[in-house]
Amino acid sequence: MRIMLGHSWNQLGRFAVPVFLLLTWEFLSRIGYLPPALLPAPSRVFMTWGDWMFGFDESAQDISGRWFSDALASSTRVFAGYTIASVLGIAMGVSIGWWRWVEKTIEPTIQMLRPIPPVSWIPLAIIWFGIANKPAIFLVFLGAFFPILMNTIHGVKTVNRDLLRAAAMAGARESQLLRFVVLPAAMPSIFAGLRIGVGSAWMLSVTAEMVAVKSGLGYSLWDSYYFLRYDLVIAAMISIGLLGYLTDWLIKSLMHRMLRWQHAGTVQGSKA
């Protein structure tokens, strides 16, 4: 019983800070300390957000009832760019980390491209792909690719050499070493890169939608800013944050399922 209560308290504790901030924000707005024209009260934001979702009073004006289509548009772009970045980032990271000749051939170019901010590619992306989904997907790819790549390289390079020697002495071929030793050992670093990458993917999707497409949460945010609808701006920010949290939670859940052996080893080590 005590364990269940402790677990419930820990779950509730996650919401303590957001609830406290919202209540403080609402209180300061009610007493007039925060000007509603610059920072609308949470109650106003949630009412407008509800109309954006379900279109019950048209307080969101032109985007009333369009939230789900905007969220789907943004999520599709993030999924497409992030998937491409994950596949290429992991494949190139394993190659660079494992084969020295690949590292010498590709890594100098990677290190020159990596410091360039993804937003600086916006003019070229629009010239290459036009005003549509493709430039947004390209920018999402750039934002997610390098964190995944660099963490994968780190994971492969830091594999315990004793494991590799033991597998080689047992007669494992190079392909078997990669599949059964290197990849499992590098998975914690790879998942760290995937979690960083998905956050960058959402950030770049918003940036791309502000300038390169005419739909999605980022476009609605920017359009609302032009019309001084700061309640919609904040609602869009919260929407992006929640969708980003959800995708990170999905990746984290997958990580826990795939790395059960690591958690089991940690528990056994602590018991010992």
C-alpha cells in the first residue's frame, strides 16, 4: 500500500510545477499585473485553444476547428524528416565509427557542415524545393540528423574492446560483430541521439512552417503573431510542446523495451 501511494505521489509530482505556474499566471492576470494584450490569461488561452480544436465559438477566427489538421500536417513533416535522419544518421554513424577509411573520407565534410545552423539553409531549401512540404522536411532532416549521427559514432567508438575480442575469439565474423556486439552496445548512445534529434526536429518544423509552407502549427503561430493574437501564439507553443513531449515519450518507451537487458543488469548490480 505504501509503495502504491509513493508511486501515485511521484506521478502527481510531475504536474506540480506546471499547475503552480498556471495558477500563478492566472492570478497575476486577474489582478491586472500582466497586461492581457501582451500576455493573455491561461483561461483565455485554453478557451481559444478549445475553439481552435473544436470550433465551438469561432474565437480562433480563421483557424477555428482546424487544430487537428494543423497538428497532422506538422506531425507528418516531422515524421518524414526524422525518419530519413534516423536511418541515414545511424547507418553513417555506424560506418564512421567502425571503419577507419570511412571516417577519414566522410568525417571532415560532416564536421564542416555540422556547425552551419539549419535555418541558414532556408533560402536554398526554398530555391531547391519550392514552397511546399519538401523544404520543411529537408530542414527537419537537418535538425535531427547531426545529433543522431554524432551520438551513434560515439556509441560505436566506445564499445568495450573486451567484448569485441571475446566475440572474435569465438569465431564471429565482422557482420556478426556489428549485429550482435556493436549495435546492442551502442544502443544507449543511439537512443540518446534519437531523443535529442526529435526535439530538434520539432523546433525546425516550426521554423520551416513560418517561411516555407502555408499550413501546420508553426504557420498558425506566425500568422497569429501578425494579427496580434497572442492567445493563439501561446496555444500553438503549448501544442508544439505537448506533441514534442509525446514523441519523446514514445521513443523513451521504445528505448526501455529494447534496453531491458541494461536495466536488468543495473538492478542485479545494485542488489549485489
